[in-house]
Amino acid sequence: MTYSKINNLTGWLCFLIAAVTYILTLDQSASFWDCGEFIASAFRLEVVHQPGAPLVSMIQRVFSSFAFGDKTKVAYFMNIASALASAATILFLFWTITALAKRAIIKKNEEITYAKNITIIGAGLVGALAYAFSDSFWFSAVEAEVYAMSSLCTAIALWGILKWEAQADEPRADRWLAFVAYIIGLSIGVHLLNLLVIPAVVFVYYFRKTPEPTNKGIIKTFFISILILAFVQFCIIQYMVSTAAWFDYFFVNTLGFGFGTGVLFFTVTLISGLTWAIRYSILQKKQTLNLALVSTMLIMFGYGSFSMLIIRAKAKPNLNNTNPENAFTFLNYVNRAQYGERPLLYGQNYNADKIDIKQTGNLYRKGDVKYESAGTKSDYIYDKKTLLPRMYSDKPEHIKFYKDWMGFDDSHKPTLLDNIKYMFSYQAGHMYMRYFMWNFVGRQNNQDGQLGENGGGWLSGIKPIDAIRLGDQKNLPPSIVDNKAYNRFFFLPLILGLIGAVWHFKRSKNQAAVIALLFFFTGVAIVLYLNSVPIEPRERDYAYVGSFYAFAIWIGLSVIGLKEWVFKKFTPAKSAIFASSIALFAAPILMASQGWDDHNRSESHLARDISVNYLKSCAPNAILFTYGDNDTFPVWYAQEVENIRPDVRVVNLSLFTADWYIDGMRRKQNQSPPLPISMKPAQYAEGTRDVMYYQDFKIAQSIELKQIMEVLLSDNDEDKITLQDGSKSNILPTKNFKLSINSKEVIDTGTVPIEDAGKIANSMEWTYNSDYVSKGTLALLDILTHNNWKRPIYFSGAMPDEQYVGLDKYLYTEGLTLRLLPLKPDTAKTEMYERVNVKPFYNNMMNTFKWGNIKYANHLDRQSADDITMFSNMFNGLIGGLISEGKITESKAVVNKYYQVMPLKFYSMRQVMSSFYFTENLYRLNDLNRANAFINKSADYMNKELTHLADVSESKNSLSSEREVQVYMTYLGQMVKLTQAHKQYDLSNKLEKQYNQFVNRFTPFFGS
């Protein structure tokens, strides 16, 4: 069999192995985070969040058809789209590695021997499968996100340029360059990270066209590659749209034409100009110019996938982020305007003083007949700026982190050197290198490790080496050893990659430089460019999989290094077999065996069940306010795809500040009527009432919400203040709000049952909890003013307290949601969890809610494991509420339900904390056996965790994970008191002895 056939067949074998792996381990429904939004948007071809992924949506829509009308299977088949795209990535990676290996060890016209055949194929197998089983890539491969298809675009582009390199001397070889350009254009409709392959492509071209590269030529090529990258990123993706927008502005506002005519004129002019230029380059036989023009045209054709978003936006779908239907809203969309900007090369530190505001541009919106002003863009002027500002965010939680990480006091002003130290120690060192080591050295667990505390880091599994960095490792705790993500690779994949890199640079410096460039641009360069703030909502390792892809190439090439350096005394065939076998076991087989359990999501479906729980626990025709990704996106999926409770209107408060989103809420969606919003579009249009600040007018009494709304919506200058730029702005004159209650309305609408009529308050009075009113809050207050209790109002229990606008004492827990009820506040209940609407809460927990198979699932991803604590807290709240009302039988039924659906193992410290209150309820119900069993289980878990923390503290001679030590010690002490109070003296004495032992071990470290 020829090399070509073996290469093709083995590549498809890699595809098959990867595809089977991903399909067996993929999520059976929607996952957490963005997946719910992507699935919902793809199913109905709607508009996802910026900067969009239209090509992904169209491909996923095709895969959804394989559900054949079974809407519960739509998400599954979209997940399969990701699995197959990921498997195809492995296919092209295999062919890329074999192409590089062949180029490096086979001379031109040389026959490929049996030994070299084994060597090349072995290298491809090792590298491709190592990447297939790498932690970050595998995670994205089993869910309907964009990163699987993004990796595929990168793989195809790199493979394509190597195909060109191999055929560059043949006629029509440049068709491969055109192919690569088109793939890059298409990749814009997947994810912008794919553009980072451009420098590698440019260098392949340079090295192939330059037999003897020079340092000057390499430097020149580097800057050219950056210019090409900037040209695509800015000129094609952004400035082309910006120019079209200004053409439209001129044609509409100056010439009086209809909307879109300027865009049409610009498009025709651009295409005509490019066509003429391409024809000119052909006639004049200017090959380089022709290649540049054709590539530009093909990138634009690929970018044309975004036209789907404009077309669908005009159809006003339910999910219509930014409403990119016209030139200016589409420009905002591709520019990611709603996310703001981060300083890159020059800017402020976190404690720089704001001394002024400067106008940086004008904003426009589509009016009835022309584009209208939507205000101005502005930036703060700071008293001092620095080069490379890495510590720039002035959010309190970020400032605290900067100070803690760098050891700054309140008076310290960060210097350039400080920012560079932070960049290398945290952004590149902790956040990137930690992810890199997860993939190729080993991982502690799947806890969030962004804060640099215990957990979420990397380890190798070689305890003496790990102890040098992490402290004593002899008594590893359950949070590590019982965590499915406890993966030990013993440095082996890393060592192989380093061997492959060294061999590659020794044998083929130019090719190795290309891979190194890809590694840099898709890894550290992203760190520098994104300049991310600390404490992100979740770990971001998926953003760097391109650099892991490059490193996997070197893992594959390590086979040749091993063959030539370690097994060189054997015959060529034997050395090739030994090298390939050793590398296979040291990387892909080891990585697969360690990683299977923590990537197998096939048995858990919590995201889907939680979304259904949210919707089904709402009363008919309800309004459900959400805030974050995980209490919104899965719910969108449930409604838009599975058509569950289409009568409920889901309102995401983090989007409610946008006029386009309020527009959507004023329309009917599914079976939900428009929201009772009285505001006219002109009153909340972009640039109008974006923020209205509080001015204390010393109003003692509570003011009716209707009157406050009149002030906030007033166009009278007497109700406004003059801002620094001379413009007028409405103000909030008081924080003392009041909403008078019509008891008959409340009872007639079923908001409160008639038997509880005596509990209805005459008015709801509360203190607004912010110093300003955003447009979204204004819309929320508008709904409260005009709803008249016709539609039940719920808030997600997962949102920050400030989003409740001060209504806390009128919000009653019914499970995952808090219902707004106009009841007389119970002054004895000061905490939100104490206010329980027992009857619907009980029905939801006992009859309505599904539990995502969390009790029996082989593996729970981190978000699902965290949600166990949320469920546990819900059980605690319901049992406590039932006991308070004297409903002991129902309380015991809820306890039995807990044991039926909840896992009894502990996943984290938070779960231990929650279990204490469950145990407390068991004692209150005199269920001593189960209470004592829970106490013993908790004590055993804490004993192991504290033993490890004490070991580490003693080995480092400093307190390790102070917060965890304090929490565990606090709850262990409370358990001593709890068991003593319920006369479990033997157990109490045992716990007290355990507590005192740890006091003795930790005392030397407190206060030092």
C-alpha cells in the first residue's frame, strides 16, 4: 500500500476515534453558558450576541433537521455537529503533522521506506490523538459552542497552506492560497480567533518563496503578517462596514434617498472596483497583485455569511441581539460596542483620578425618515496614564484583587514595571500557563482557580515535584482525589512536546518557526491583546486551544526525536515502532484514560432540567426577570426550541438597558403578550435616558411609583439637571418608593389566594438600592407601575441582590425563583431565604422540578456540581419553612425527596456548608440516625480537607487557603454545638477532639 493511501486511511481512523469518543461523551441536551443561546438562535436562525457566529448557526440548523421533528433531540444533534467538527479538526491535524514530518525527513524524490512510513504515520497518530484527548479541546468538542468549528477552520487553513507549500512549483498551485483565504473569510462567521493563523500562513509563503531567508526578511515578513492581520480585522471586518454606514448616512440624510441605498451604492462600487482591479492584474500579468486582490475578494465572500444576521434581524426574531438591521446597528454589532473597550498599549491604572470627560465621536440611530443623533461617545480623561496598562479596571472587586495579588497598599500607584510584572505573573503566568499545564502536565480538579487559591491549578501526579510548588502532598483531600478532573499526566505530554520542538528546530528551523509563531499568536498574544480583567465569570481556557493545537504538532514530531535520539541503536523499523508506541502510551492513551471520566457528560442533563424548572414553576402568563448567562440562555433554549411554557416572558436585566431589547419586550413573543411598558420609543431610544442619577431632594415620605415615573420620563427642563457638556438629564429625586395596592385586583388575578386576603398590604414601600436609574431599571419600574398584578412577576434567585431594586422584603422564594407578592412584611424575617411561599414551593420541589440525574451521573461539570449547593439550599429553605408552619409530615416528605434525588457525596466546601443546615433540620425533625450519619460524613470530609491544609501550611510555614481553613473550622465548631444541643454527646465529644487538634495545628499560622 502506498504512503498516500496509508496517510489518508490513518487520518480517517483518527477522525473515527475522535468522533466516537466525542459522541459517546457529549452532552445529551443543552449545556450551560452560551450553548443554550447558540442552540436557540440556530434553531430559529436568530441573532446571537456579538460579534456573532452566523456560519455556525446555519450549520447547526442543518444538523437540527436530523431530529426529524423531535424537539428534545435538536440540542443533541447540534452537539453532534460540534463533535464531528472537532473530529475533522483531528483529521486535518493528523495530515498537517504527517506533512511536516514528511517534509522534514524525506528529501525530494526520495522513496519513503517502511521505517520512515511508520515514523511519519506514528508522529501523526501521536500528535493528533494527543490533541483529541487534551482537556480544553475535549471540553468544547461535546457541546454546541463555536470553538469546535473555530478549531476546524484553523486546522483547515494550516493544512491548506502546507498543501500549497508542497505544490508551490506546480501550475495553478496558487488555488490553495485562494482556498486558504476563503477559509479565513468563512472563519470570521465562526470566531475571530481564527484570524490569528494569518501570520503562520504568511511565513509559510515567505519561507517557500525565499530559498535563503535573512533576518531582515524575517522581520519584514513579521510586520507584513501583522499588517495583513490588521487589514482583515479592521479594514475588512470593521472599516468596510463603517464606510458603508457613512455612505448610507450621506445618501439618506443629505440626498434624501431611502435607508440602505448608500450601502447598496458602496457595495456595487466596491465589487466593481475589485473586479476591475482583478481584471487589470490578469491583463498586466501582475501575479502578486492578483493574488492579493483575489484573496481579499474571497475573504469578503466568506465574511458575507453575516448577511444572514441582517436578513434575520429585519424579521424581528425573539432573540435579536443589537438588532443589526441597518448600517449603524450592524456596525455596533461587529465592533462589539456593548462590551466597551479595554486599554491596550497606553491607558490608566485602576487608581488613576478622573479629571475630565472628552467627546470621542457621535452616535446615530435609525429614525423614521433619516438617521438621528443618539448622543456622543465619550471617554474619561485621567490625571496619569502608563504604557501597557494591565491593572486598569476600577471595579471594587478588581481593585482588591490587584492589591492582593501584587501586595500593594492603598497609596501605591502602579508603575510600568508593576504592570509588566502583573502581566507575566497573572495574565500570562497564572491564567495562560495554568491552562497550558492542565492540558499537558495534569490538573488538580475542576474548581475555579482564577483567584490563585487552593484548587483549580495544575499538578503532575509526581508528588515530590508537586510538593515543591504546592506544599505537602501526602494526604490529598477529597476535593482533589474524588474530583473527576484529577488528571495526572506526570509531565509526559509536555516532555514529548519539548522533544518535538527541539527536534523540529534542529531539523527544519523554518517550519518550526511557523509552528512557534502559531503557538505564540494563539496563546500569549491573545493574553496581551485581550488584556482581561481578573475574576471572569468562568475559566477561559477554551480561548487558547489554538496554541495547544500548535504544541500538539510538536508532541507528534517527538516520535522522530525519540527515534533518532533514544532508540537510534535499534534498526530503523524497530526504532520507529518503539518510538511511536512509547509516545502513544505517554500522551494520547494516558490523556484519554485520565480525561474520560471528567469529560463524559452523557449522563447529566442539569442545564436542560433547570431551564424547564424555571419555566414550569411560574404561574401562567408570568414575567420572569433573569440576569446572568446560566439563568437565561438555557431558558431561552427551553422556550425557543422545545416550546416549553411559551406564555412566560423571559426578561434578561443585563440586556434590558438596550433600546432594541425593550423594543422586543413591547412585542408579542411566542404566546406571551407584550409587556406593560408605557414608554414611547423616543423616550428610551439609544442615547436617551441611558443613565439618570439620584439627587437628594430631602423627601421624607414615600412617593408613588407612578409619580416617580412621570419625573423620570418628563421632557420638562424643570425636572432635569444640566450636565457638564451642557445637555439636560432627568434625575431621580428620591429613593423612597411606594406602590399602592388594590386588594381586589390582587385577589381577582390570583396573585394572593382569598384565604390570605388579610396579609395583603395597603401599599408596598421600599428604598431603592442604587444611586442611579439605568434604562433597564426604568423599564422595570414602568412594568411594576402598569402591570396592576395582571401578570405574575418573578425574579431569578441567581442574580445579584442589587438587581432586585430594593424589593427584597416583598420577594418570596418558590424554588429557583422569587415571586413578587404585595404582602405585609414580616419584620421577624430579615433574610431573603427566610421568606418562603410554602405552598407553591412545596409543589415545585415535590412534583414539578426535575433534577438532571445529578444523583447518579458519572460526572458533573463544575457548574452542575455548584448547582447541587443551590438545590440543597432550596431544600433547607423549604424544610425550615414547613417546620415553622408546623407541617411536620410535609417536612419529612421533603427530607425523603432529598435523599431520593440528591447525591450524598460532597463536591466542594460550599456543599459542606449547605449540608450543615440540612443536618440541623434533621435534628429538628428528630431524625437522629440520618442526622448523625450526615454529621459523620461531613466531619470525615472536613477532617481530610483540614489535614491536607495543615500539611501544606506546615510544609510552607505559612497558612494555606486561609478562607477555607476558617470556613471549615467555623462549621466544625458549629457541629460540636449542634450535636451537643441535641444530646448526641459521644458524637459531640468526638467532634470537639477533632476540632481541638486542628486548632493546635493552625494556631501558629494565625496572626503571624
